Amino acid sequence: AGAVDFAGPDYHAIAKLRATVADRTRTLGSEHEETLAARRALADELTDTWHFAGDIDRQREAEEERRAVLAIVQRQHGTDEPATFGDWEALAKACFGQYRYGQAVKEYGGLVSAMEGTFGPEDERTLQARQARAVCLTFLGEYGEAEQELRALIALRERVPETRNVASPPPLEEELSRVAYKRNLYSGWEDMMRRRIAEGEKERGLGHRRVAHDRLNLAQRLLIRERPEEALRELEIIQAHGQEALKVERALDREFDATLERTRWALAELEEEKSEGGQERPESGEEKPAAASAEGESAEGNGEVGSTE
């Protein structure tokens, strides 16, 4: 069987790739390199469909493929082998692409630890993975930790001359400025938004479209900060009192439905973690349903995290 290359957000291509994966699994085995290559190609195609068509289920499926492939290559090679790092980074990026910044931080954290043990703490690839983790921390809203990490990277590059010319997309100083900007922008944002919602309710009523917009923004922000229970409470208020606004504004209605679905996925994942004894998902390739979150920084958050290639 040859290499698989289907480009573009094409559902027919996805179907063909699924068939290819099934065929190679049956004839070559689930852990054969050509089977894994087909699964990676399927994940790429699913991700393209998410970017171009906004298909949430396809992005979740892409993460599940990434996670399954990583589990196999880690079983084959071990977690500290360079052969696993590309798939680990792809999984972290899949989490980031769904605005699941907390999970992306965990995956990049595991990748950084493995790279430090394999390549050393001052290797270019290790530094870029550290920067990618700092970017995820920024989008998660953990500005203090992100700033600390970026300053440590800047200090390291000043101290170790051979690291100064390492490509870092974007430059460390630029990323540090972004952290400061966002810290100022979102400082007190939640309290401000809650006051604005309360004032809107008093002046316009619970069901007014402006109030519904603000409440949806708050719910999405809470979801980004990994607080799905609180997000669901806000969404339930919209559901109970904002039906007229949802009927009038189709864009608001679509965004509400997508956010509610993401919130339910996040809650299901949280319940699953609790049922497993409160243990968090390991920073590696165990397959499990994914939850996505959006908004707040999602307009910016669709960008790239640093490459470790």
C-alpha cells in the first residue's frame, strides 16, 4: 500500500481515508507504520474540515486519532524517544486548535519533560516546546506562569549564546508583550461582564439579545478557564429566557448551540475523570472523548503555537 495524500476539507476524502485505515488495520495490523501513516493522514484531513467547515465532531475525531497513534508509538518506542515527539506535538496542537488550552498545556508539559531528558534543556527543540507551552498558558489565562516561563527562556538565550538565533515563532519578546497586553485586557474582565449583564437585565430584561450576547461571552470565557459547571449555568439562563433573541439572530443561535455542546463534552470529561478516582488524564496517548471550548481569546486562539520540529 502506498502513501495517502488527500488534501482539502473534503468529506469524501475522509470516508476514503477511514476505509484505508480499516483496510490497513485488517491486512497489516493496527501498529504497522503504513496503518499509522493513514491514521495521521485522516487526522490531518479531519483538522482541515474543522478549519474550513467548523465541524466540531471532526476535530474531536482528529484528536482521538492523534491520541491513539501516540499511544501506539509510545508503546513501541517509549515516551522519551524522538520517534514519538512529532505525534505528541500533533496531539498538543489538536487540543490547542479546539481551544482546550488546559489539555494543551498538559501535553506540551509532558513533551518538554521528555525532550529535556533526551535532547537536554538547552536544545532548540526543547526551547521551542517550552515556548509553545507558554503560549498555551497565555491563552488559558495563566498570565503569571506564562510570563515567568517566557522570562526564563529569554534569560537562557542571553546566557547561552548558541540559543540566541534559534527561530522562535513568534519572538519571545513579542510573546511577552502579548502576555502583558492580555493581563491588562482581561484583568477584572469577569467581574466587569457580570456587572454589565446585571445592568442589562435591569434595563432591558433577561431575554434581551444584548444580555444574551454578553451572557454567552461570559459562558465561553468560563469554558476556556475550565469552569464548565459555571458556563452551563449561564447557558441555561439563556435557554430559559433568551429564546426570542436566539430565534431572531441565527449567528447567536448557532454559537449558543456550539457552546452548549462543548460545555456538555467538558462536563462529561470531568465526570469521567471523577469516576476514575479524580485522576487527571495522563499527558500521553490514552484515547478518550475530547471536549472543546471557544470564545474570549478564540478570535486570536486559532493561531499557531510554536513548532518543535
